[in-house]
Amino acid sequence: MDSAPHDASAATPVSPNYLEVQRSAEFGALRRAHRSFAFPLTVAFIAWYFLYVLLSIYAGALMDTKVVGNINIALVFGVAQFLTTFAIAWWYARHAAAKLDPPADAIKSRLEGGA
């Protein structure tokens, strides 16, 4: 255990006016950019997931339809769920790098006194 006293002021940013930043237009634009991407995509993916579940429950005959050999529609949908998950993660990473990270870094820099 470290019993040495800690200097709280050393970890405090130079200008910690977080409420001012939260109310700024730049932060509002950053939140809108995140929400306009994340919320619709989340709703779409949840709808896609529940479609798979509901078809598995109520349309067993359809899901049991063979596509090739022993591969049926249910298996294709299940694999598509995984592929969709990875595609969304990749798409979000690209979106964040292009649209979210630069303004977030600028806000962080100003808060830490670097600007």
C-alpha cells in the first residue's frame, strides 16, 4: 500500500470548466454526430436480431428450409448475425475516427490547457 500523500492539484486540468464545455455548440455537435450514428444503427441491429429470434420461434418451417446440403436458412441467419456485428464495429470505428475523434481531441486539448 502506498501511504505517501497525494497531491490532488497535480491531476486537475488547468481549466476544468466542464459545464461550460458541455453547453458549448462544439460539444453539442459532437453528441449529435455520435447519437445520429449510434442510435439508428442500434435500433436497426436490435430489429434484425429480433427478426431472427421471432422467425426461429414462429416460422420454423421457413428457417428449416435447406439452402445447400445441410445448411438451412436458420444457420445462414445466425452466421449473418455475427457478420453484421463485426461490420457494425468496423463501421463505427471508421465513423469515430473520421467524425468523433478530431472534435473530441480538440475539446480534450482545451480542457487540459493545451490549446
